[in-house]
Amino acid sequence: MLRRVDLARFRGGSVNRRLLLRALLTGGLVVVGGRIFLRSTPDSEPEELVLEESAMSMVEQGLPVITHDDAQVIQTLAGDDNHVKDYLMKMRNFDAAHEGDISLTGKDFTTLQSVVQRLERAQRFIGHANFSLVSLDRLVFYASNYSKIGAFTKAELDLMDGVFHRDARDYGFQGGKVSSDFTQEIKARETVKINNSGNYLFRGKPEQLLKKIRKDLGENVVLTSGIRGVVKQLYLFLDKAVNAQGNLSLASRSLAPPGYSYHGVSDFDVGKRGYGYKNFTAAFAETQEYRVLTQLGYLNMRYPLDNMLGVRFEPWHVKVV
């Protein structure tokens, strides 16, 4: 039986605030048939929210229910909990360095730079699409046998191994590990290359879901990122860390560390044709494509706004499993 929760009372500081906070942070706020429900945990009883008309309209458009500036939102969500308040402020400023961040410095940073440069050369040699599928063993083989890449040094291999096996909670990333096998191999027969995208998807549910999205929304919605194996995710994560002067925690707020990305098992990203880099920013949530995707139930987001997983808001990320 559904229990109704009045959002207006939440804004006024009612006893329902913690329940709604958990739903907002875990992505348990959904719209079904013009009615809004929340779950504080995946297995909890759904509860219906009673919203004023303007707020209901915002939710139907895929916009956040609370529209104050960052400081006001954080104060509303966190209340007197300074730990949550500090966390949310950090996530709203995900691309800045914060106290307690873990960084590589000195010789480690120099090694980090050389790893990224070698991975860049490998991606050019192997090809962008195929690099998304390549395993660590195959990467090392290519590097050892082709001078255009060059063999990895022991220091470089040790750094990559250390990053993969480190508990990502040290960085502040709270999501679960998807793959514990650094040498994980993605079998080509289990994938399909998506025309005109430079990306692969897994056959089955991911491929069918993209086809359905395209059927319902047309060709203006494009696949921007599909399968990303451990090596590809490692490259993206370390490249972000280099650009952040070695800050691994900052990198983890934008990219799941290698082994933690659901792109390695099912998920994919979509965007608006011609929208460029904005498809990977919060600006995508302002597009008509995002609103329709949300209304049709395709964006059951992996990383919703103000989630507690240590990851920025990703309105473009399609959760498959």
C-alpha cells in the first residue's frame, strides 16, 4: 500500500526529510503514469510524492525537483549533517581539487604521464573502436612487438596494476567493483559494432535497448560511448588524472576507476547529434532529447544528481543492468 509524502512539508523540514533525501541520493525518485514514487532502498515499499503543479511539471520534463542554487540545495538535503554537506559540495564541484584527495607526485607522476602517452600511442595503433575491446595481455603484446607503441617499463606496469587493484573508496568512489580481473577479455562474438559511432555494444539487451531508443526518438539520439574494457577505462581514468596534475580522486569523480565501470559489462552513453562535448556535461539534461528519454523511462540513471556514489551527475548514462 502506497503512503503519500508531501514534498512541501519536506521543504519545510518535516520528519519525511531523511526518507526523501535517501531517495534523491540513490536515484529512487521515478515518475510513472504522471505520478511520482520513491524508494529509499531497491527493496523498500514505494511511496507516492504529492507535488505542487509546478514541481510536477518540472519532474515530467526530466528536470531536478529542487531548483535552488547549490548552497541552498545542499543545505536542504544535508540539514545539520556536515559530513553529507561537505560531500555534496565536493560533488557539485567535482572538477576541483579538495582536501584529502589522493594524488600521484614526483616520480610517480612522471610514470603516470609516460603510461598515458604509451596508451595514447596504442589507441592510435590499434584503432579507437578496437582499443575499447583490447585486453591487457593483448595490449602488452602489441607494445612489446611494435615500436610505434614501445614496451611498457616495469614501473609503468606496476603503476597500472596498483591503480587497478587499489580500493576505489580510497579515492572517494563508492560504487561496487564490476570486474576484479585485470586481464579481462571481451569476446568479439559477444559484441556488435554500431555503425557511424566508432563504438561497440554487447549483443542482447544493450543492443536491443539502443535500437528501441532510436526507433522511439529517431536518429537525433546517438551512441556516444559503448563498451569500454578495463584497458580503455584505465586509459580514460589515467588521462583525466594527468590533466588534474596526478589527482586520482578528482579523476574518480568524473570517471569510474578501471574495474568499476559498467561500460565493461552492459551500460552505454547517449547524446544529441551535433551537441559535441556538451553531451558529457549537465547541459545534456537541458535538451529535448533528454526530456523525452526520461519520460519514456530510458534514463534510469546509474549516477543521478546528488548521488552518494562519489560520481558527478551523468544524465547521459543509460543503465542496462
